[in-house]
Amino acid sequence: MQGRLAKILYKEGFTEDRAKDCAEIFTNNSVDGIYTHGVNRFARFVQYVKDGFIKPSASPTLQNKLGGIEQWHGNLGPGPLNAVHATNTSMSLAAQHGIACVALSNTNHWLRGGTYGWQAAKAGFVFIGWTNTIANMPAWGATDARLGNNPLVIALPYKDEAIVLDMAMSQYSFGAMELSVMKNEMLPVYGGFNKKGELSRDPAAILESYRPIPVGYWKGAGLALLLDLLATILSAGLATHEITKSGFEYGSSQVFIAIDISKLGNYSAIAGVIDGIMNDYHQSALIDKSKKILYPGERVLETRKNNLANGIPVMKKVWDEIMEL
């Protein structure tokens, strides 16, 4: 998969190294089971390159710096590569200052936000990051989309891996709903409203109405608004309502915060504290005895192991489209 994707990106104007790095992110996302922001999204990514929304050779440039805070301009470079750069920069600054915030304006869709949580946590840092998006979710009590579903990532090191929360502010991400449509499946729980204003588990109906439910109802809507406000202010970039005017999702604003926990006075005790919390968490009383309680990122580890051993499952129509690029 990585070789095929890299070959296509190289043909579309990426240098050999950047094509390989970008293809690796798409592939790793797919290995981890996040197909909606991996192989399933690749054709759309290539189309954005063709349309000029993504500049293959563009890299971020520093705009402003104050101690552990930096503002960067993404120059509409490839979102995943810009995000890797911003994550590396935040870790480098955090190693100097203990905590750092890198805000990135005028960038593109970062694919799976968890990628950068894993990147930082595996390197020993706590990570908090988020992005704004095109307007795709109504405020609570409204019918028209004014909010982005603005994914939020929180990650920390855990043993040799990480605990990584990666969540959109809508009950289901649009990628997850699109995948359910492709697989002709209903959502496990209500994901939004249909055009009649009725709660629905039908992903096609929710995508048609553009009315996904915010997580926690009004709480998720409020959090989405605050994430947009902070991403816009900290990066000096575009807000959701400004991104939406073009009709295409590009020019996003993103925030990458890294904390070097090795500098904390209680660092030597942290691993034991996390073990204690996780051991207690895993002893939760089960509703369904055939299932188990998983922490954020634990399912990813299982999927990764299975896909590395047995191959990445890809829908035939998705791979056929990629083979035609």
C-alpha cells in the first residue's frame, strides 16, 4: 500500500521523500484500523492536490515566537506533513521550556489527529492537539451547520505504547458515517437527525441532512465552539465560518501542545500512578461479560497487531479507485 500511494503522490508533484513520508502516514492509519482517514481518504486527498488546495512542495514558515509559543503559517502544504512538523516543533520547544504550544494556520486536513498523539506520546511527551474544520454540525437547538466537528486529541505515554484519545465533536465523524454507508450498515446508536428532524441511526440520512449530534449534546457543541475560537486566536488563522465560505475544507487552523513530563518533580512515580489508574479502570463491572473495557487507543493496538500479521482490509471499490489514479 505504501509503495503504491507514494508512487501516485510522486506523480502528483511530491518529492520522493515527501511522497514516501505522506504515504507512510496514510498506510499507518490504515494499519491501525482508521481506514476512514487512511486508505479510504486517499483519492480525495489526491483530488485536492489536483485542484490546487494542497501544495505538494509547501512547508510551514515561522511567523511569530515567544518562549514556548510559536505561530506558523502552513502555506497550504500537505496537512499530514505540516502536522508532523508542528508536533516535532512542539516537542523540541517543550524539551526546552517544559511545555510548548505550536499553532498552525492555513494548513490542510491532518487526516487522523491521533497520528500526532501517538508520535508525541511514544517520544515521552503528553500531547494535546486539535483542529477546526469546515462547518458540518449545527449548534445545539439549531438546524443549520455553523460549527465544525473539530477533532480533539489527548495522549500520554503508557509502557511501550500510549493512551490516545482521538475524538470528533460529533457523535460519529463524517468519515465513520461515510464508511457505514459504503458497508450498508446502520450506526450502533443515534448519530444525528434526518431531514424530518427525527433522531436517526441511518448514516446516509444524517449525511444528507448535515445534522450530526454533538457529543454530549449542548456540551459538545460548546466545546466545538471553544476549540474553533482557540485554534483561530492562537494560530492567527481562519475560523470555521471563514473556511466554510469556499465550500471546500482547506486553510484550517490547528494547535499542538506538548508537555515534557520528564521535567516534573514526580516523574519517577508517574508510571506507577498510570498503572494504578489503568488497573482499576480495567476492573470495571461489565454489562456484557463477552466484552472488555478498553482504554482510548487499546483497540488500535489490537487492530495494528492483526493487520500487520494478516494484511490491511480494504474495500475493493476503494482500491480500484486508487489503482486508477
